[in-house]
Amino acid sequence: MSTEVLEKFGGYVRVRVCGIAVQEDRVLVIKHKALFHDGSFWSPPGGSLEFGESIPEALIREFQEETQLTVEAGELLFVNEFIRSPLHTLELFFRVSVISGNLLLGHDPEFTQQIMEEAAWLSWSELKALPADHVHSIFHKYQSLEALLQPGGYGLQ
């Protein structure tokens, strides 16, 4: 696991805002260097909520940083809690609409060594085909894209 990630996020509860953006039945995801195994990890764009920042502001900022897309924050879909020592993250997932821009992999200003490797629109079947530890747990928790986009719920990962 990255020492930089541990130093930044280990030992406290982090609040992370995440967006589910869908176009033509494809979900926008970011490929990261995996933290708990060798290889990659695909997850929807998102990041830490900063002090004094509203949730919509954080979603817009994170999407701009990670994907170069301008988005609009929509409704709260669900809450996911990730607990795997030394990390503990409360993730708030929102529906997100792309307003403008072309998808390009951005950067994460929190890290000197970038952990993001690729930004892509993947189909539900492509996401479901990935090994469970190479994709965010939400993609194996929900049985369909339609179910993922239904508001309500809490999950513990």
C-alpha cells in the first residue's frame, strides 16, 4: 500500500464524495493503482470532502481534477462504508450529469506520486467481468445498472 495514502488517510474516518455518471449505458470509472494488492482498481470518480466545501462543490471539483469534465451533482443514491485497517471511509454516492468537456485523465493534487492510471466509460458487463478485488464493491453488490441508479441504501464493505 502506498505510504503516501496511509499518511494522508490512515487512522481516521474520511468522508468521500463519489459520482455515478452514465452515458449510453456506460459508467465513468477511474483505474487506480491498487492499494491492497498488485494490479489495478476501478472506481467511480470522487474524493475527499474538504472543510468548508459543499458536497456539490466537492463533486464538481473532483470530476474536474480527475476527468477534465464539467458535471452537475444530482440526487444522493446511496452511502457505502469502507473499513479495512488502517483505512475507514464513508462514501456518499450521487448521480452526476456531464455538462461539458472531453474525457481526459486528470491528476490527484493530493499526491506527489499519481495513483490514477486511466479514465474510461465501461459497460455494466465489463465492470461485472472484473475480479471483485479489482473493482469497487458497488459493482458486485448491485445486479444491474438500473439497480445501482435507484436511490436509497447503505452498504458496508
